[in-house]
Amino acid sequence: MVDLWDCNSFVTIHVTDLRKGNIMDFYERTSSNIAKLNRNEKVILTYVIKNIHSVSRMSIRDLAAECYVSTTTIFRFVKKLDYKGYPEFIEDLRNVEAENRAISIPSVVTGENYGDSYLKNIAEAVKVLTAERIQKFVAIMNRNPDIYIIAEGLSREVGHYFSRLLVSLGYNVYFPLESYEKEMALRNVKKGDVLLVLSYSGENPSVIADVEKVFIVATPLIISFTKADNNTIQNMSDLNFYVFSDEIEYEGADVTSRVGMITIMEILLYKKMRAE
């Protein structure tokens, strides 16, 4: 089942000076033509955005089958996005893939344009943050739930920051780190609580195992922050916020920026405060 992404609620960001890559070209094109799409076509766009990697390798028949529509509907969809046809649409998606994969550690770390790339990633994360998701987050937080944070690796540092922000706003926050702490804390999770899951890859085995353990005793609401790709954590979540980043490893260590997570959470909490 494909969730409907409220594509009309793009946050307008003026990043004209940064729009030089294929990724920005793709999002510019879709953003400027969203008003032409009907409800079903917006569902297709949602699926494409969430699954760019797999869609870039699909035939028009494959994409039609995944979205439960006809090939004619897909053809009409790409034409409304101002593509000449399906091949040009797929070429654009593959350019997005190529630009993401072309980044190597030396070029990212030493390249003069990394500042632009860094800002592009933040801009894209904010661009896909819809009013619908913000409102859903605010509604959940207005219930004043107990919050349990699950994170590993670099995302743990983000978890500490989130914990401090949430405690400052009056929430009861639990961020167990050691195995014995998790065993005790996660057994206390109850329906109505929030499990805040931070995993850039969305595939961290330890994080997934912790979430599955919680499901044994309760069914809390799961809010997650992951990369913009179809992944296990995203599929387990009631509300997912996805971010963009250049994936970087240095001497075997993951040093991928988590600034997108921080940016989105700050926006969400500021919106929550303004709503009070």
C-alpha cells in the first residue's frame, strides 16, 4: 500500500545558487509541476520519491504494476511532469542515482564544492517535509506521551540532543544505551508512548531488534528518522521523516552527517511550540 504524500505542501526554499546538479533538476521539475497531478498521480510520485533506487531500474510496466495503475496512467504522469516520455523520466532518476553514488571520500572531504552539497542535502530534507506530517507529529506530541529513544552509532549523538530538547519541553524521555538499560526500559513501553527511532540506513540490525522486542509487549507509536530510501525501519514506522546525506566512511567508520535529522527535529519542535 502506498501512502499518499501531500505533494502540494512542499516547503518553498530559495536555493537558486545551489541548483546546479541533476538531483536539484529532478526535484525542481517535480515541484514545479505538482499542481498538474491528480490524487492518483500524487500517490505515484510519492512512491517514486521513496524508491528512486528501484524505480530507476523499472520498466513502465513494472512501475505500473507496483502502483496498481495502467501503463497509460504512468505515461500521462510523466508527461504532466514535463518529460517527453518514460525514457527521459528514467534517465533523470538514474542521474540522481549516479550523482549520489559518484561521491567518494576524497572528493567529498577535499572538494571545494562540498559546502554546496552539504546545503543541498539540508534543503532537500526540508523540501519534502510536508504540512501533513508536521501536523501529525504535533498531534502526537500534544498527547504528552512518554518518549523512548532508540539509536546506535553516530545517531546516538543525535539522540542525546533530541533528548535534551524534549526534556526542555517537559516530556518524560528515556534513552537507554547499555543492553541491561534497554531490557529494563523497553519492557515498560506501553500503548500511547512514542518510540523515537534514529537510524540513517534504516537497516541497523541492533535497532531493528530493539523495535521488535518492544512489539512483543506493546504497540507504541513509532516515529523514525532514516535516509530517503525504502528500508526496514521506515516500513515499521507510523510516521517517518527522511533525510538526505552524502554517505561517508573513513577508515571503516561511518561519519555520514546526521545534520538533516537535527534540522527536521528542530523544525518539528518549533512548529509544535508555535501551535501551543
